[in-house]
Amino acid sequence: MLREFLGQAEDGSMDISSARRLKEIVAVLRDRELLQGVTPVKVRQVLEDLGPTFVKLGQIISMRPDFLPNEYQAELTRLQSEVKPMDFSVVKEIVQREYNQSWDGIFASIDEHAMGSASIAQVHRASLLNGDRVVIKVQRPGIYEVMAKDIALLKRAISILNLVRDSDGVVNLESIVDEMWEIAKQEMDFLLEADHIEEFAHLNKDDENILCPKVNRQLTTQRILVMECMDGIPLDDGEGLQAACVDMERIGRRLGINYVKQMIDDGFFHADPHPGNIWVKDGRIIWLDLGMMGRLSVRDRNSFRHAIMALVTNDVYGMKEAVLALGIPRGKVDHIQLYDDVSALMAQYGDLDFEHLKAGEVARKILMVLKSNNIAIPHGFSMFARGVMIMEGVMTRCCPQVNFSEIFAKGLRVSMEKDFSWLAELNKFKRDSYMLMKKSMQLPEQISDILKMTLSGQTKVNLDLTGSQEPLQKLDSMINKMIMAIISAALLLGSSTICTTQMEPKIMEIPLLGVLGYLAAMVLCSKLLWSIIKTDRRK
């Protein structure tokens, strides 16, 4: 595949800048000796060397527990977007171009030293003309064009890969790249991040212990985000928190309760809750970097609740229905296999109760059941699973005396109790009873119709033999091979008979029709042989 891809760069079918970028990518792969063997660390290093597009791709893949083995996923979560800061002169130029005036006509000062520098943007402290302290997030120039070019190369590589190998399956590489590009475009639109910040602030306005920076809408554009400057101590700064006499147990409980609320009640949660994005100030929690947020629809949240309830009550059929509701079937689902996988999951957690619920582990197990049964996983739920697992790790490291699993289980139970209504259940019971009575009254009439149709020979019975698809496919393949073999034999015999005659026209004293018959037989035999080889390889 690599030779074919490089061939396109050599023969001019790829534009000059794309060909140059492709050669840079190949050079990185060679320098890291990726072809000599692949390890989790090597994959992470290659993605970091390849730049912002591939760093973002690795971050998105790390959010998909269904995509890679655990050791690769754990390593990719370490991907950092920290890169060399832009020169301050470039920052001033971007600000002036975006506002179409000199930077000092808007800001009284901008700190030359960046607070943080990522692949897409970097952050500086600044002050407005009225004296207000702010933080400005400035997007790197040309980053959209660079990432768009890399995306085009990735899609071309995937299209070539699909030609040289079977690509059927739940994990679709092109969909992963599309997902990454959509997320990257959202992160490059600072107006959308401003919307996220305001939505998050609105959903948490009743909790005085949860804060996020306020957005200055007048100065925020698509490429520059201006926010309130907030001071605090990062959650993983143990020495700083200890010096400030912060009660980490209280902070941990507030953090856990708030994150559970984001996921279960709001359905709008921070998708990357690592300690650098969580600060503490005066006993309150500050959430930062709200560019990448996860969403869970009401339907997805209800399906997850039903899955947990089925797990706790050991209801295999209920769990199977919840799993089907969570995913998107790709083709026909083998319900027998799905039932077996769900039963195995239930057996593993047979004695589970709410007090010992490990939500991250359960969510990951559900994702694996979906993947193994040809059911695609919605983006929101994969981000949910990753968010829970990250938060469990953060709490274990920064607030070891607080059990996030207990907080999540309690929040889930409270949510389910809050949603439960005796009146709604009574109304549902009345509706179900009415429908049951109505159908029962129709039963004698339906039985009478069936008997009449049977006596007159009009009854038809449709059978769907679950699990019969694979044997039938094998039988169909065997019959096709047998037919090809018979046709090939017939062509060989017929061509041999024709060659003994003086039939015109001739090629090198051999009747043309006989030559064509031999060629057709050779083609069919080659196809039959290739089909047999492919079958043996699959075995």
C-alpha cells in the first residue's frame, strides 16, 4: 500500500504540497523504525512527530475503548498537544489581523510568555483598556489548511487500504477520521467553544462551588477567544494544594458529584477531565478548556440506566434490549451470539449491587459486547465511557480517600428514583391491561380465521432459522465452486473435441473456438483456485 501511495506522489496525480507532506510522513515512519515492529510507545511517538492532525487522531482513538487493545489506549491518553510557542510577534500580528486594528487599541497589555501552547492554539494573559484581567486564546495561523491537507492524505490512504484488504467490520477507519476532523473543526471554532462555556455555566449556575471562566463576547471571534482570567491551583499540584490547606476529601466529593451530574442529569459533560483542566480556588472547582464536550441524548442516558438496572436485577433479556438500544446495528445481528455474550457479562457481574458498581468498567464491557456483535458504537457513549474511566483515575491519584464509583452509583440510583413515578407506572399498567384485554377479545376470531385458511389450503408458514446464515453461505459457496468446476471441465472437453476438427478460422493450425474455450477454462480454474486459497487463509 505504501508503494502505491508513494507512486501517486511520483506520477504527479498528487499536488506538490501534498506530495511533500507525504514524504515528511514517510520520513517520520522510517526514523521511528515503525516497519521493524510496533509498540504502544512507538505509536505515540510517531503521532507526536507527525504533528497536530495525528495528535488529534490519537486523542480521538484513545476515546474509543472498542478500537485498540488496552495498552495502546492507555499510551495514547498520554498524547500531549504541548508544542513550541509561537513568537510573540506572530501573536500580535494575528490579533491585529483578526480585529483589523492595532492590538494595543484593544488590550492594555499582553504577556509575552504563553501560559500554554498547544497544537491548535496558545494562551496568554492580558489586560483590557479598562483594567480587567483576561486570558486570550489565539489560534495558530494556517492550522486549518495543514489539518485539511493531512485529512485528505489519510482518506486517500484509507481508500487504497480498502482496495487491498477486506474492510468490512464495525470499526470503520474512515468514520474515525471523519469524527476526528469534525471534533478538530469544532475546537478550531472559538465561537462554538464560547457557546460550550456559556451552556456549561448555565447548567451549573445553582452550584456555587463550580466555576468556569466568563466569555467576553464582544472580543471573541472564530480565531480568538477572550475569557475572564481565573487564578487557581491545578488538581494534580499536590504541594500547592497542601500549602493552601485545601481539604482534598471535600474537593474530591464535590468534583465527583458534579461530574456525575454532568453525565447523568445534564447529558453535557467535559470530555477530557484530566487534572490540568481542573483547578481549585478557595474550596471551589474551576473547569477549564471546554472546547471538547461530550453529549448524551436522553435516549442514550435512559438506555444506560436500563442496562445498569438489568445488570443489578440479573435480567438477561432486559440487558440485551438495552445493548441493542445503545448501539447501531451494522447489518444483521446474530441474536443467539448476542444473548450468549450478554449472559457471560451478567455472569461476571451476577452479584453486583449499586454500592459496588464500577461504571467505567461496566461501560467498557458493554462497548466490547457491541463491537463483537457487529453493532456500531455512538460517539457520545464512547466519550462517556472514556470520561468515566479518566475521572476514576484522576480521583484515585489526586483524591484517594474518595471513591468515585460509590459517588457514581449513588447519583445513578438517585436519578433512577427521581425518574420513577407511581402515577406513570399506573397509567402504563392501565394501557398495557387495556391492550391485553383488547387483543384477548380478538383471539377467538383470529383462531377461527387460521382454521378456515388451513382447511382451504391458504395457510403459509414463514420460518427464520436463527444461526442458519453461516451454514447456508458455506453451502452456497460449495455449490458455486462445483458449478465452476463442471463448467471448466465442460469447456476443456469441448475445446479438446473442437481441436480435433478442421473448423475454421484457425490460429497456428488450431481452431479459434477451441483456443477461446481453453482460455475461458483457464480463467475459471484460476478464479476457482483463488477462491479456495482465500477460504484456507480465513481458516
